Amino acid sequence: VFTANVRNLSRMLDHYSHFNPSPLSVKQFIDFGRSANEVRSFEFLRKELPVRLANIMQEINLLPQNLLRMPSVHLVHNWYVKSFTEILEFEDLKSVDQKKLLEFCQTLVKIRNRHADVVPTMAKGVIELRESHPVDQTVEHRIHYFLDRFYMSRIGIRMLINQHTLLFGGQMNNTRHIGCIDPNCDVQSVVRDAYENAKFLCDQYYLTSPDIEVQEHNNLEPGLPIQIVYVPSHLYHTLFELFKNAMRAVVEHHGAAARDYPPIQVLIIRGKEDVTIKISDRGGGVTRSDMKNLFHYMYSTAPQPSLSDTDSAPLAGYGYGLPLSRLYARYLLGDLTLTSCEGYGTDAYVFLKAISEEANEMLPVFNHSSTRQYSSPLPTRDWVSHIGGSTSSHARARH
Ligand SMILES: O=S(=O)(c1ccc(O)cc1O)N1Cc2ccccc2C1
């Protein structure tokens, strides 16, 4: 029985991974949510969720063997196998009744809960790998490439599950929100929420915290508040991380005893294409050599204190904060960039699509080019900056 199931699974994975995921725009999420047709949502999801799961599961199998064998990575892979199998139960249902629709919703909730701890579990897997095998630059690059795609895929899958369960899961929708989307998301409100919560943590940890100064410039509709159709929880996640970093930088740079910290300055600008949020801190900045590691998964995962001692929880989270925050910004075609003046401070820029028709999901696709990323060597170096290094000059062979 076991081999039959494994063979059947790989056949289904092959079948569904040959379809490309179908990215939705925020506008489509809104319009679909307003029509609120549960059967059509079910018909879409029972195909799209297996497609998205299969696309990323095929990529898990391409991971460097060492990482794949780590117990935590094995565990995450088993969660995906179980969830993929459960969704396929609804694959060829002819007629669908209320009972089946309810079952489908319950299955989605079960899957969402099963995968709740994927991020810390994968982080553990990366630490297990680093502690058990030497990790060279090529492996580090492949792991970084994979995790960006793996977490982006997870953001998209959870978005689909959340929309369906919020719209049809039974809980009354007493807000204007469509699922987890706010059609009039007031950017400054989310900024202030994220600041207040980061400030609370900072005060708890350092007994002090820098103030904030916010300026808004609406160049499209001067004087009106800057609002976008967006997922508030995604924006909050990103801003909360940036405020935690900025506060930690300012307090550590000026010393916890100082009182007159330079305030964190926030600019919110509405342009034609983007809404830009700039968060400027005078926390001393970071060297360019350290800057390149800030978005890495390997370096940012320092072995974490156990989850239990939350009272001493460090200000920055898993250290996964920046790479994940950038994925949330990029998920709907925005971005997150950092510019640092070493010795003075750092500016963080969050770019968001201002037009909901342009805010499309960005999803990884499993195909021959993504596969090549896991096998081809890093490109040959076409710049030199040090004498000697890997191949000394006179010994270089011309290929
Ligand atoms: O690297 S940073 O410039 C920095 C990085 C990201 C960000 O959002 C804000 C920042 O300011 N910065 C983080 C940090 C932490 C402790 C002590 C000093 C610093 C400096």
C-alpha cells in the first residue's frame, strides 16, 4: 500500500506542478469577495491550491540533499504532503452541497493550523544544517533562493485560505473588510499601530524608546488621507519589524541611559504608481559589508533563546524579520529597500502599489529555469578586486 500511495502522490505532484499558479490582483480579490459565491470559490481553490502546493513541493525535492535530510525540513515536507493529499479529496466532486462546502472550509482551517509554525521550523532546519555540515557560498545562495520562493508561496496559499474561510467560514463580517483586505486601508493608522506596539516592546526591554514624527504628502489628492486597497496585516508585519530595528538601533547607538533620542522620522507619500513609506532612524547605520547579510536567512538566524522565556524576548524577532518583511512587500508587487549612512543612521523604504488593479500576487513557478538554479554553479567571477584569491593571475586558463 505504501509504495502505491507514494507512486500515486508523485503522479499527482507531476500533474499539478505542470500548471502555473494563477496570480490574482487585489481588485480581483475584492470583486470576487463582493460577489461572495462560495461554490465558485470552492471550484477555483480545489484546483489552485493543489497547483500552488505541487509547484513548491517539487522544488523542496530539489533542495541540497543535506538540507532535505534535516529533521525539521523533513517534518515541514510531511505537512505539505498531508495537506496536498487532503485537498485532493475534493478534486473530482461532481455535485457539491452545503455539507461538502462546510467540510472544505474545515479542511482549509486544519491545513492553515498544521502549517502555523512552518517559518520557525524551517529556521530550525537551517540551523541544524549549519551545525552539522559546512555550508559553502553556493549552498547558501541556493537556500536563500529557495526560502524566498518557499515563503512567498506560503504567503500566497495562506492568502487564498484566509479569503475563503473569512468570506464563507460563518463568522459575520462586521467591518467593510473583504476577507483580510481593507478597501480603504489608512496607511498612517497602520504606521502608528506598528510604532506603538514596537514602542511597547522597546520600553519593556530598554525602559526607554525614541519618539516618532510622521509627515504625509498626498500628491494625487492633496490634503486627503493616504489610503490604499491592501492587506493591513501584511503592511503591519513589515512596519512592525522596521520600527523594532530602528528603535533598537537608536537606543543601542545612543545608549539606554540617554533620554533625548533623535526621533524616528516617517514620510508617507502618495505618488501616481506607488505609496512610499520612508522610515529614517539616526541609529548609527550599518557597514556595507554587514548590509549585504541583513536579508540573508543563514546569518540572520542566530541560535534563538527558547520560546518559553518570552520576558527576555529580544527586540528583533527570529532575525527572519527583514527577509520575510520584504516578501510581504513584494507579494503584491511592492518592495522594501534599506539605505544606510554608516556612522549616522538608516533609511528603510516600503513601496506599495497605489492602484489595486496593478497590485497582483507575485508567485514562484516551478519550471526548468527554477530547477537550473539548484544545479548550475554560481556564475564565473567577471570582476577581480584582490590579487590571488581562487585562481592566481598567471595560472588562469582561458576557456
Ligand atoms: O542595520 S541598521 O542600520 C538597520 C537595519 C534595518 C532597519 O530597518 C533599521 C536599521 O537601523 N541598525 C540595526 C541595529 C541594531 C542594533 C544596533 C545598531 C543597529 C543599526
